[in-house]
Amino acid sequence: MSIAAGLWVLDLTGSVSFAALTAVCLYLPTFAGPWLGVLVDRLPRRPLLIGADVALGGVLLTLLTVHSAGGVWLIFAVLLFRGVVYVVSDAGETAILPSALPKAMLGDVNGWRSSAQEGMKLVAPLAGAALYAWRGVAPVILMSAAIPLLTAACYAALRVTSVIGEATARHKGGLTALFRIPEVRTPVVVAGIAIGMSGLCNAAVLAHLVRDLSLPSTYLGFLATAQGAGSIAGGLIVGRLLARGSPVAVAAYGSLVFAAGCLSSSLPWWPAMITGSVLIGVGLPWALIAGITAVQTSTPDHLLGRVGATSTTVMFGPVALGIPLGSVLIHLGTVLPLWIAAAVTVTAAVLVRRRHPAAQPAVSSR
């Protein structure tokens, strides 16, 4: 739906700007993470996840009533609701996994989830666009509505070992809770810096490709595939790293690998850009999963929802600032944002490792 919705709005209105706003609707609720996460702490978590997905499936079906530009507002409203459900579901999954799995498995499972998600990012948008072009929007809507219902059934089959999400939790907001826990705060902030710098690099990669290497913009697809392959591999590896090192260390290592990818991508050589994309794909999931695992292993149960949702805001919110800033910086030099991103993430990684030289693994390998 993420790609098909933009194509649909473009066909209905003829406006590229309106089409671009569909992505904003999907990601805007991320900034409400500290407040949406409170729902995960104050309501029973598994029923909340089931209810959110069932509601999403029903709301998506309302898009079948849109047949003209006058109904575009409903598309935006449904996508905004989809973004809210994503934030709630992401926080709920982060919070419920520790009650369903041994701590020793969390790093591996988070890595597998990341690999699966990255694999779907390579397949689902293309499939949605192809299905839309072939049969129109109706089958895209029906499939998009069916998948949350399947997910709800999976949640219903999940067995948890403890009851969390107490309605009596009355602690302060997620941002306060997150920054009160150093073991969580540090890897989440490091991940946020690296992921934010990836947004800074978006325009630079395209500008370097087209202006400096004189290659077609369509080659960006090869870079996206290379990054996706790196993300899948990185997700499969990161569990073993977390079993041997702390989330702080793994987040720092991921930042360093990401920085190496930025520097490689800035070289005036096409194979170096491919290599850089793979390294970026490996490094970012290491930092991200380190942050998620730190949240799961070092946060009290009754705060997991709000801290999980707030960590999502901290880790992904900077992308919204990095993308426009990177678009401005390329006017000073096409690869300047790539160099800045590398310098910032290396500095963050070095400072973190100096302050936490002997941090322990978050999960035991036993």
C-alpha cells in the first residue's frame, strides 16, 4: 500500500505533491510515539495488538469507496491511521517479546525480524505497484486489509509467560523514562544518530550517482537492492554480536560500519558505491537492533510500551530532519553530506566506547 497509495493519489489528482504526502501520513505518527506508547503500558498488550490489527483491516476496506479526487481525504486519513497502528504495534511487539521469549533469544529474534522486514521491503512495494498497474487499486486494498487480520490471528496464538501492560501504571512520559535508564538511553541515541545521518545521505547518494558518475538515476535501484541485501545479512548476524557484546558496543560497531559505507559511497567509482550500500545496509540494523534489544532487556515491564515507542521516535525522528538538510548541503558539494555523516557517526561511536569500555552483553549466549 505504501507505493500503491502514492500512485493512486497521483492518478486521482494529477498532483505529485499530493502523492508525496502519502508517505508523510504514514510516518508522521512516529512523533507521537511517547504518548501512543502509554496505551501499550496501560492496556493488556496482546488484546491491544489484536484489536489494533483488526481495526486496521476494517479501516483499510473503507478505501473501496474512493472513486474520485473528492475521496483523497479518506486515503490520507486511512494512511494516518495506518501510521498510528504501526507505532502502537511496534511498541507492543517490543514490549511483548520479553514475556514470550527467553532473554537469550531476544537478540537473535530481533535480528530475524529485521531481516524479514528488510526482505519484505525489497518485495512488497514492487508487488504493490505491479498489482496496482495490473488490476487497479481494489486488489491492493483487499490484500492490505487481509494481512493485518492474519497478523491478529498470529497474536491470538501467541502464549506469554507473564501479564504486563498494567492499567495502574502512572509513571511519567516515555521520553523521561527513556533518558532515566542509561543502559537504554545510550544505544538508542547512538542508533538515532546513525539512522538520522542516513537521511542526510539520501540526496547525496543520488547526486553523486547522477552528477559525478554520470550514471542514470535508475541505478539507484541497484543501490537499494544492495542495501537491502546488507540489511538482511546484518539482521542475521547481529544476534550473535549481542550475545558476545553489550548493546552499546554493537550500536557503536554498527555506526562505524555505517560510516565506512558512507565513505565508500563517496568514492568516484561505481563498485565502491555498491560496496558502500551493502555496508550501510549492515551497519544500520546493528545499531537499530542494539537499541531495541536494550529497551527490551533493561526497561521495567510496566514502562516497556512507552519506552519502546519513544525509542522509535528518537531513532527514526531525526530522518525527517536529515533528509531536507542533506538536500541543502549537496549544493555545497555532492559528497559533503556523506563525509559529514561518516564524521558524526564515528565521533559518536568513539565517544560511546570510551565512556562504556567494559559494558556487559544484554543477553547471555547460554
